[in-house]
Amino acid sequence: MSKSRMGYMAALAAFAFVAAQVAVAQDAAAPIITKSGPLAAPEAGKGEVVFFRPGSIMGAALGCTVHEGEPQIARLGSGKFFVVSATPGRHEYSTQGEATDRLTLEVESGETYFVKCNIGMGVMSGRANLSPSDRATFAKKAKGLKLWEPREAKP
Amino acid sequence: MLLLEWGLSGAAIFVCMQGAPLPAASPPQQSVAAPSSQVMSGPAQAEAAEPRLVADTSINIQIVDKVSSATAKPGDTFAIRLADPLFADGKIVVPAGTIGRGEVIHAKKSGWGGKAGELIVTARYLEFGTQHIPLGHFHFAASGKSRVNEAFVVTEIIPLGAFLVSGGETIIQPGTLANAKLREDVLVNVQSNGIISP
């Protein structure tokens, strides 16, 4: 093999390697695939809040109800998630169980926020808790999460 | 050997296509708007000649004050600073080190049963001259890498576990790097270090 041909092959191999690194980096921006399909991007002019409850034996029989003000917006069983399309601005979400837990978010258009719901140990029964999470944590659990579908709106 | 070359060429093209950048979700990271081509006179002409920072320009910032879920309350503010200068027309118009303020949106102390403390913060504005440059779209940086001239930013959010969790509390240390975006267009009067309202 001539030197020029070897140099050409070395350049091709280097190019392929660099392109592969770019491919890996782009995975961070790829849509997250859940059991119910890919997580959609926020609607135009709105932000998106993803509530999720990873599968766990703890409190499995209890639902994690998510409210914004009085209305309930989701009731997550174990292994479920729900997406709320939110107008930009401040939103306070809460969950009710043995005690009320609140989480405030400042939603901006085009952004996606992740909120994890856990059922922890309470004195008499489980205590639901909403805590800020992140894309990476949700992505790790996504394949085991199914979209919660509301049966009917509850006041 | 020829087959090997063709195979490598094909593989390079395939991998390159796989790694093709996705369409940018935000506007190009330029901090300069092209000046208007209309003929103007007087103050309007002077205003058009001023460098402009466009809305949604990504910037690198650094947390200055320590923020802890043990002591923070919603509404508390803390100092931030510009980590890399902002450029317009190839010149620095807002220097690195420019101070600003961030705000605590949500804070909760750690609880019993090992429940970690919670913190949600955002960047509010940079103080430049007598005006505030409003900021939004705050994210903590994954690696803090930036390219000064291009204002390239890393926008992935790092997991909360990467913060120091001490005694169950969540603490944002001074020096932590983050990204934000300009909320609106800003005309910069470089000579007086003030801001001309957009």
C-alpha cells in the first residue's frame, strides 16, 4: 500500500471517529422514549412540566395526586407519568396525602421541567412528595414509565 | 484494499449522518444584529449604529454566593456574575465579571427519612451601567466549557446528585457555572457603559 493511500485511510478513520463522537453528543438532545412513546416537545409559547412516579413497592397501593390550586391535574400510580402544558410564569403544584407537599416552578416557554413524585413513609399512611428532578433521571426511568390517562376531571 | 477504503468512506458518511446536528431549538448564538439599511438621521441614526445584543443570546454565568436548601427561602436573591464577556461587532460590550442577581424560586430543607433538601433557582439580571439586563432560561452547565468568542454554552442540566449534598441538604457552591439567555434585545452604549433602551 502506498504512503498516500495509507494517509488517506488514516484520515478517513479519524473522520469517522470524530463523527461518532458528535453522534454520541447529539443523543443528549434526542427525544426521550417512554413506554407510551416519545416525549413530545413543548407546545409553541408554552413550557412543559413532566410529573413522573418511578415504579416502587413503597406506597404502591397509593396514588400520588398532583394539584394546581384546587383542581387535581394527575393521579399517578407507580410507574406512571403525566405531562402538563403550562403557560409561562409561576406555578405552584401540590400533592395531598398524610401531609401536603408543595413545589413552585417558574415556567418559561420552550422549556421542559421534570418533577418526581415519591410516596414516603408516614405516621399513619404514605406521604406523597414532589421534588425537582432532571432530564437525565427521567430518561433513565422512561422505558418503564407509562402515560397516565385521566378518567374524569376531579374538583 | 479498495473495498476497505470504500467501506471506511461509507462508514464515515453513515456515522456523520447519524451525528448530524439537530435543528437548533434556539436562535443562532450571535450577539450582533445587522444594522438597518434604512436612511435615518439624528438620534435614530446614532441608535442604529450602537451594537445590539439580541434576545435569546446564550451567556455563561457563575454563581457567586453559596445557596443552601437549609437556609434559603423563596424570593431570596444571590449574586451571580458573567463568566465570559459578551461581544458585538467583534468587541467586548459587556465584560466578564459583570455582576447580577439570581433568585430562589423554591427551597425546602431536608426532611426525616433521608429526604434531601430541594432548591430551584434562576438568574434574574445583570447590572450594566445604570440598567439591568434581564435574563431567563437558566440552566446549570454540565461541564462549564465555553468558547469566549462564540459564547458557546453547554445547556444540559446536570443531575441534582452532582451538587454537594451535605447532611441531606442541597448546596450550590460559589463558582458553579450555569447558562442563561437574554430576555430581550439590548442596545449597548459602549462609551458610557450604559444601556440604550431597545
